[in-house]
Amino acid sequence: MKKFIIILGIISILSLIVVSGATFDVGDYSINTKYAKGSYLKGWLNISFEGQELDSIFTDSFDNEISLRNILENSSYDYNCSTLNCDSSYLLGTSGTTKTFTLNKDESILLGFLFEGNLDSITSASFNLTSNAQESTLNQIKLDLFDDLTVDTGNTNPSNSYSTTIKDGCFNESKTSYLNPTLSTTPYCQKIELDEAPGFNLGAWIKVEEAGSSNVSLSIRSEEDELLAECIIANTSLSASGELSYCNVNYLVPEKNFYYICAKKTVADGEYKVKGYIDEVNGCGFLGSPPGEPGAAYYITSRAKKFGNVGEIKIGNDLPLGEDYSTLIEEYILDKYGSLNCGTEKCIVPLRIYSFEDQTITIKDISLNHDIVNSPGVKITTIYNLSKVPATINSDYQKLTLDDLFLVPNKIDEYDYNLDLGDEEILSEIVSVEDFKASLNILKTGMGFPNNFVLTTSSEIKNYNWTFGDNSSILTTTNTVEHTYNKVGNYTLIIYLTDTSGAEFSEEFTIVVESPEVLIDSSITTLETDLTDFKNELKKQDSFTQSILTNRINIADIEQKISWLKEKQKRASESMPESELKEIIDVITETKIPNKIYIVPTAKLPFFPSENTVDLAVLEGITGTTTEEGKETETKNAILFWDQNNIHVLISTKKLSLGFGTDVEELTTVFDVSLSPKEYFNYPYYFIIEDTGDLTLTETDLIEAEGYKAIQINEDKTFRFAMKNVELNDLPLFISPGISELSIQGEITTEETDNRYGLLALIFLALILIGIVIYSMLQRWYKIKYETYLFKDRNNLYNIMVYVNNMKKQGIDNETIKKGLRKSGWSSEQIRYIMRKYEGKRTGMYELALNKVINPVENKSKIPNKNPVQFSTQNLQRDFKNSEHKP
């Protein structure tokens, strides 16, 4: 019994040692407590580690997360790691010459190979994999040969079946008029986004005007005009009347991306036509080799092949991307273990398999041939199950900087801030976020040159403490200071600021100081690289967005400044006159190229014009109709009444901003408009928007009047426009037909007569008509004003509509939705209105269908709208769970 107690005590002590093996301890810390919107946390903490997993995660109350590994990789913090290169290690499990296991969709399994002895070289590596996964639009299986989050191979077998989605880039089949340019040996190319697929069915509309011996080539090309795949349509398959002709390519696109699909003749013989049209705004096609200047759209199509049954995948020494498997294994062992000597420490080479469909997999025919020193010709035929062991670190107390790691919210408020490592809290402070921005005019300068630094801020600052990073500092009460750096190097300029309310901020900038020659050389290199990157990012945008961005960033002007700097480069020297060096620095400073294009999209939502945006004088000028004197309010109400009853208006937004280093410049908001009639009517109507000076429209056929622009609409219509500093709810626009097409409420009067019997009849009739008028006015009020009465802030209307739509999509019943709305403070009247509106039911009084009595013939052709309100939401991207399978 005593022996049992002793053993139990030893086990308990060992257990405590194991449990408490991974520890960290925090001493003092310091973080700034005031921040600008969207800035990063500033501060440090004094911390030590013992057996702490390197992949432990820091999380905070602002929903940031970052691994300890990532923080340490970019810091000067000194620590010791449990493994070479601080990589995770692996433990061996069960082994066999074959492995059969089942993986469900979105699962993975970790396997590996064991090398022992002092390796001389690895001569070849191969194995076979079989799977019963059937045909799929997604790649059913992917292999990461070294567990480094890189997919090295997978199923590349194309099916004979195709996706139902046909992609034609920017081509619009509903166009009624086309150009038919002549096809030649110079290709017509179109930018099209291709899905992940093992092959494609390419198509082009071709018409034979004059028969010839030339075939037609369809190809997939890269941004750099690299020919990736090509197929040929025989001339005997082409039509004299014009039609889509197709051919197939087996080319693996590993992930969704943009490519160019090009069509051309193989020789000059014969005359063939293609279908297309000019579209300088939305076009993505062009004549010539990629990338080209888009300005047209052609009837060129692509349809992805499905991935065929997996069957057998042979992993040989030659990998799909042209790499050598055995060489990669050697490099992995050298990198992870420091040498090829696997005698003192056994070398494990991992293999992770990801499954995207339910399947049973077998690994077999394993052959890893290698030479051991003094013992060549060794062959491995065994594979192991592996488990991953994270690397750990030990360290003494040191300051770990937290700068630029944790993003602060964009909302101005006071927050209880907490930072945790794993499940343990590290620090807790109250921090505030204020609307503060700052930018510095000079970030790169010349040695020995006096710089006039200017700090621009969004708040009123009373004190500036400039610390230049060269052991000098200056206190000022203005935002400018002069300073000269006398040595080449990178300096950290920190400016401590106190605003008029006593709040303290700090801004940090890196100042690069170079000799004149290096300054000009490096600036030219940086500007050229940044300009190339910006052009590449620009190509990824649609034509309308491109035009907005190029209006802000004058590429030709930047290229001219770079050429001017190159001329100065020829004469640069340390003895360059100060005036000339100042001119160079001024050009470098003022030449700003964005390093980031920010795009924030929203889903399409219904849009309801308001009475305040209706301008009757403008409407009269555009339509040539007039408003009856004294009927202005009734006419505006009639316009809103007409809008609600006759057209669907859906608008989505896309906010565009440019990033210049840490500064973000808001450019504009792009609005995508979709207009469609709820029922048939045989007269035009007009989309009318105020031009505040920054309006850009995709439509070119415009009517202009008194500071407004209008588009005449006769059918379903989609288009775009862009405006600055305006939200969806505040758009200065309205939609209306000519005033003569509106039903405007009038007064009903009766004429007196001397005939008393006739008078009685008229009075009786007048009472009936007055009752109808009063009912009609109430009915109209419910149609036009009731919604505003219930929802004085239209943002509330949009928000509650989106909420109901989301709940409905989740299958939530009406009663549960109503209960949730009541708890949020909505009244029963508001809830009843919004639920009936969502379901397309009557929201006001019963309608008197007087127009059917007045115009019975015209109204026979009208189809009443009974569809509920529809909402468009963005698709969520499918995430891989990365759950590990353990057979």
C-alpha cells in the first residue's frame, strides 16, 4: 500500500511538471492609450517564455490574432528554440507498405517517410495513390508533399463533362447591333476569369465570308503573353452563316484567376469574321497580344471541364510543375535537419493529403531510392502515420514590441482593451479611438540637405516634440521644423503630439537619407517598381474603375518625372549644388504612387427616392412637360407614387480608396444601378441625377439640364455612375416619366343648377365623389407618406429589411422574426408594415382600381406585380476546415 502511494505521488508530481511545462511570465508593460482610427497598437511588454509553443496565438478584444512565431520573426527578441530552424517536429505512428483510409469532405491526413543513416543522395522518389472519388466540379484531392501549405499536385484528370457556367468576359449577348471585324493572324483577345479546372472548352463566334485553307486557333495566354494551351478548329467545321465554334484544351488552372482567351487564323488564306462591338468603358477585349489596351468585347467563350474520377495518381520523380521530387526531399532534409546525416537524428519527410469529397484512398507502390555513405542502393517502401509536435521556445525577460501588429477599430469610441496569449490574459487597459490622421511631406532626402518637414494632422495640435533618430530633438508649437541629416542611413522620426484637449498621440516615420547619386538611383528604381505594380493592379480592375483611378493618378506625368530624374542621374554627385538637389527632392516628394487599391463593395439593395431630391423645373426641362401651377407638392407625390408602383430600383455600392504608404485617400463611390419595370407601360421614363461636379457615368447618351444629367430609359437598364462623399440614402437623384404621364390628385367641384332635383342629384353624386376622393387621398398617403411616417430615418428601413431578409434565408419563421424585432424596440405597426412589404402584400388601404374603369383597354395588357421584395447578397467564400483525420 505504501509503495502504491509513493508511485501515485511520483505520477502526480510528473503530471504537474508536464501541465506546467509551457509557461510565460509578464513583468511590466506600456501601451499608448489614444489612437487614430484604423491605426495600430503601440507599446511593449516585458515577457519571458519557458517551453512556450511557437505557434501560440495572441488574440485581443479588437478581434486581431497573430502567432508568437510571426511576432518574433520580425523583432529583435532573443530566444532559444527546441528544434533547428524552429520548425515543428513529427512523431511516428503506425506504418505499412500500403495505407488505406477514408477521408470525408474537408478533412486532411498527415503521413510521412522515415530516412535513417548518413545519406549521400536521394536518387528517385515515387508512389501511387488511388481514390474512389467520382467526377466533380471541384478538385477532389490535393497533395502537400512537405506539409508547408503549398499544393504540389492533385487530380489533373479532365472529365468529358463540363460546368454549366459559360464565361464570356465582358461580352453582352443582349446587344442588338454588332461589328463583324475580320479575323486575321493577329489575335483578338479577351480577358476572362477562369475557374479552377483541368481543362476547358473554348469557343468563338466565327462566320466564313470566303472559304480558305486556314484553320482557327483558340488559346489560353497569360498576362505576359505566354502560350499556356492551344486548340485548333478545323476550317471544315466553320459556318458560312456564323455560329459559335468550339475546341478543347487540357490545361490545369490550379486556382481561379484571370487569363486571356485569344482567337486567330493559322494562315492568311480565306476571309473569316468574328462578332464583337466597341466598348471603351466596360470592354475587356482588344486586337493584338496580351495584355493589350481593352476597348471592345468579342463573342469568345470558355467553359470549365469537370475533374474526372480520380482513379490512380502516379507521383513520380518529375512533378507537374517541372520540379524533381528527390531533389526537393534532399533540400527539405538539409533545411530542417541541417545536414543529410539522418544517423544521429532520424529524418522524417511529411506528406499531407487534403480531401474535398468523401473518398477512400490507398497509398501504395512506395519507392524512395537513396544512397547511404558506403552503402548505396537503399530503398524505402514504408509510409507512416504522423502527428505534429509544435516547436517551443525559452527566453529570459525582454521587451517584446507590440508596434504595428494589432489593428485599432475605425469607430471613434472608448474601449476596454485586453490582450491574451492562448487562454491567458497578458494586459488590460482602457484605450480610446479618435478621428486623428497625420502625414509627413518628406520621407526620403539627401545627406547634408536642410529639410523643411511639415506634419499635416486632422486635429488641432498645440505641442510637437520632434525626435529625429540621430540623437537630436526639437520642441515646437507649429507643424513645421527644419532639420539636416549629416550621415547616410535610415532614421526613425517620432513626433509626440498634444492636442488642444490634452490628448496625446505619437506618429512614427522612417526617414531614408542617401547621397545624391544613391537618392536619385533608388528613387528612380522605387518609382518605376511602384508604377509597374500600380499598372498591374490597374489591369485587374474593370474599365470603369480603371478610368476613375487613372483620372486621379496621371501615369503619363509620372513617367515624364521619372525621365527627368534619369537626366539628373547622369550629373549627380556629392558636390551637386543645394538648389539643384532641392529641386530633385521636391520632385521625388511630390511624386506619389499608390501602393494599394482599396475596394469595399456592398450587396444590391432597393432604392427609394425621396421628395427632397425631386426637382420639377429640371424634369420640365428634360421632358418638355409642365407642372400645373399650385400642384407642385401633388406632382412630387405622384412621382414617388409612380416609382413605387412601376419600377424596381436596385443599387449596390463600391467604395474606392488609394493607399499611399500608411495614408489612405478616399476617391469616390461607384454605384451599380439596375432598373426594371414592374409592369408594362409604353412611354419612356428618366433617371435624373444632380451633377455636383464629380459625377461620372458609364452612359454617354445623356440629357443635360440645369446642373442635372438624365438618362432616357425604355427597357430594362443597368449602368454605373460614381460620386464622391455621398451615401446610398443621400443620392441626389429621382426617377420619373414626363409629368403628363403622372396621375396627379385634383379637386372635384360641382356646378350649381337652378333645377332643385338636379341639384339634389348633383349633391348626392358630389358626396359620393368626395368620399371617393377622401378615400383616394388616404390611400395615396398610405402609399407615399405612410412609410416615411413609420421610418423617419430611412437607414432604419434599410436595416430592418436586410435583417428580415437574412432571417428568412436562415429559415426563421415569421413569429420568431417578429419577437426579435419587438425585443429590439420596433412597434407592432412598424413590424406589420415591414413583414407585409417583404412578402409583397398590401401595406396600406384597399386600392380603388379607378384606372381600370377609366382605361379598360390599356389596362388589359398590364400584369400586376405580386413579387415580394427581393434582396441580393454576396456569396461567402468556401473555407477549408483543415480538420485532421486520425484513422
